[in-house]
Amino acid sequence: MSGARAAAVPLSMRSVAVLAAGSLAGLVMLCWPLLVQVQPGDRVDPPFLFLVLLPVVVAVVLAEVSEGGLDPRVLAVLGVLCAVNALLRGISAGVAGIELVFFLLILAGRVFGPGFGFALGALSLLASALMTAGVGPWLPYQMLVAAWVGMGAGLLPRRVRGRGEIAMLVVYGVFACYLYGLLLNLSGWPFLLGVQVPGHEGSLAYVAGAPVLENLQTFLVYTVLTSTGSFDTGRAITTSIALVVLGPAVLSTLRRAARRATVTGEVRAPD
């Protein structure tokens, strides 16, 4: 089928509002150490995100269900993809940056739309954490940022098809992998004390009450030296290869599933 095709799971105005509000709140929660004004030496406690994140995800799902965006068949697809992604994450486990979660998340977000991608990203990370006993204070951040990765894939231009589409998804995948690493580093960096990196003079730790630009510069150096050149690059390479090799076939499969899941019955007048 030529031309642009709408997302398999369209967003209602209610879903757009919930996604926007939840994403804005999540961004503030991630960036608050750079924004808060405290006195040097004061204690800075992290926000308790878990009770905030889960209602956001549930609200997105419920809003779309109430508006007809996620019918039972689409919910079944969501459950299957969550299980597959959780299994893939358990197999790869992020060793040396090898991560098999993002390529399926990006492809599903591309086909089913930003709302579906948001829910899949968050629930996949939750399911994999429960399977591997990986529940901890880092989990809400992982769920939130993975949800953004899936949502962003659903917001990409829909007219692009063929090799151009795969190329676009690869570029987005590389960007998303580095952004994922950067934001997760930001979530934990303020609470690391006296971080020292070989070959770098001075501490790379967060300083409460320091100027925003000073802390931001320190953080960027920290993330480049500890994550960007290793785990994030490995994740980007793995995702790119998976998108190139498996992307076309998985896209076709997901689009067939989307057509079947969103078919509506014909209503006829009684004879």
C-alpha cells in the first residue's frame, strides 16, 4: 500500500494530554538535580518515582481503551510483545552494551503509534525486571526512558517506506540509545559521591548548590567517560544491526498483526 498510513493505534485527545503531562512530569523528575536550588552541603534526596510512574502508564492504557484505541486484540498484541521483549532483555542482559530490547520497541512503536510505544517500553522493562529480579530504585527511570523511546518511534514521519524507512529507524535508534544512556546516567549521577575516572583530574560528582552550567558540564564529562564510549555505543551498534537485518521482516509481521487487530466489523441494518 503506497502513501502514508496512519498509526495502527490512533491517539485520542485524552491520550495525547496524558502522554504530554506524564512526559513533562517525568522530564522534570529526571532533571530536578540540575534545577533545584539548595545550599552547598545540604542533603539531597531522590524523588520516589515508582508510585508516580505506574499510574501514568496505567492512565495512558485506560485512556486509550476508553476511547477505543486499544481494543482487546491490540491489548493481546501488547502483552505478547511485552513478553518477547522481556525475554530478549533477559537473554542479552546489557552485557558490554549488547541490548536486544530497543529494536523491537522501535519497530512496534513505528507500526502501532506513540501511545502503544509508550506503554510497551514501560511495561517491557517492568516485566523483564520482575523476571530477572532486577527491581530497584533504577527501574522507574528505565521504564520512563524506554517508554519515551517507543513513543518517539511512533512520532516519526509515516510517509517514509522501504529502505528509507529502515535508514530513518537506524538513525533514530542510534540517537535513542545514546539518549537512553545519558538520561539513565543523569538519574543516578547526583547520588554518586566522589566519582573518580582514571586519567581525569578531580571529582566528577554532583555538587548540590553549584551553578547549573557547572554541574551540567561535569555530568557531560562523566557520561562520556563512563558510558558513551562503551555501553551506549554497544547498544547503538546492536540496535542498528538488528534493525537492518530483521527490521523489514518484523515490520511486515507487525503490520499484518496491526491490520488484523484493528479490523472492525461491518454493521448492517436489520432486514
